[in-house]
Amino acid sequence: MPKEEVRIDKWLWATRIFKTRTIASDACKKGRVTINGVNVKPSHCIKIGTIVDVKKPPITYSFEVIGLVENRVGAKLVPNYLKNVTSPSQYELLEMVKISGFVNRQKGLGRPTKKEGRELAQFTETAFFGFDDDDDFDDELDDDNY
């Protein structure tokens, strides 16, 4: 007898949306999985016809449940259990992010750019020694007749 309901975390893992069930559960707990705009717990049961929204930054994927499954299935069988109904605008957003690269990176996050690295190196050299390269520190030592 086929099941009428399946836990959302099991279904997300079984249909290969998430790599492990733990990651699927954590996504539910963090509010990245919604049904009709409402965050769901990992134990929430879904039925056929439910639309599940999954936030995987930078976009939100939408899937329609067309089959229930609790055990992980092969990649070729995934279309038997879900239908991707993600809006084209979300995919356009993904392309924009790929094209822009790190241009919109927030300050302080990720690796520094070459320019930031040069500025940091210049700042640490002058701050550590307390003088610039053009100061004649060696000449001052010679004048003191040590």
C-alpha cells in the first residue's frame, strides 16, 4: 500500500535536493524550506501536489511533489517524484550572480583583492615601524657618534 504522506526532510533527501538528510533537516530548521510561504519543521508531512520552496542562495527553487518516496533514488528516477516549477526570473538572478563574480562582495568577507592586499601591506609596514621608507633613521644613528 503506497504512502499518502512523507516527512519533508526525508523527501528532500530522497529526491536529491540535499546531499544528506541532516542537511535537509538543518535547512528546514533554519527556515530555508517553505510551503505556501510558511516555514516548515523537518517532521512536516507533505502530500502529492504540494509546492515546496527551497532557498539555496542566491535563488529560491520551487518543486511540485508528484510522487512520494522515503528512500534515496537514483538521479534518473528523480523526475518521477518532483517537477521543477522554479520561475525563470530566479534563473536569471543566478546568471547575474555568476557573471558579476565577486564584484558585489561585501567588505571584510572572502579573500582580499590585490588592491586590498597592497593597502594592507602598506598599512602594516608603516604602522609597525612608525616611519616611512624615506625617513633617514640610519643617518640619525651616525650623527650621535656611537
